[in-house]
Amino acid sequence: MKNLLKFGFSVLFSGLVFVSCEDDDYQTIQSIAKIKIDSVKVMKDTMDVYTIQSIKTYSTYPSQCEGFYGYDYIQDSSLGRSVTAYKYTAEGPCAQSAHVGASQINFSPRQTGTYTFKFWNGGNNWITKTIVVE
């Protein structure tokens, strides 16, 4: 029984050492920051209530260590929306070449009306898009 217990602990210890020595294939996120939205593509400027439409945004990232993290989607009023994009910056070796990344928001309106979207374009600048919901 003692030998079985020793064997069990040595297998467990060996497994822990093996797992802790593995190389990580991912990079750790260093920071999160706003990134301006360069352009917005709305597929249809008129849609039906309760349907879903994808709104695509495009941003330019200065290095391969940066990419899309998420949106700050604020309902300003019953028909107004403000959207700010955020990027992550990862640590590690990266190519310093700029790349354009596309992301999307799925919009599903619950009432009819003319919705106004404002997408942050840096500083006090916004890209404005309207969608009529029937």
C-alpha cells in the first residue's frame, strides 16, 4: 500500500512538472484602450422590427500585437446609440506592420423608428449612420 501511494504521488508530481514546463501558445494581454473606428458598413438602411442586422466596423491596428477587444455600446435615447471600439495590446514579439481589422455588432430593434448610430472616430469626431425600422 505504501509503494502504491509513493507511485501515485510520483506520477502526480511528474504530471505537474510536465504541465508547468509547457510553452504557452498565447500572449498575455498587456492593456486595453480605445481605438478609432475608421469606417462603418450598414448592409440595409431600412429593416423590420425584431429582425437582426450585422453592422460592421473597421479599425487600423498599428502592430500585429493589437486586435479587437470589444465595444462600448451605449443606448443614449430610445432611438440613439453610441459605439466605441476597444483594442487589446498583447506582450511578446510582434511584427510592427499595420493591419485593418473588421468587427461587427448585431442590431435587433424592438420598436419602429429612425435609429441614429454614432461610432467614435477619434477625438470629438463621430461617424453617424441611420437605420429606419418599420
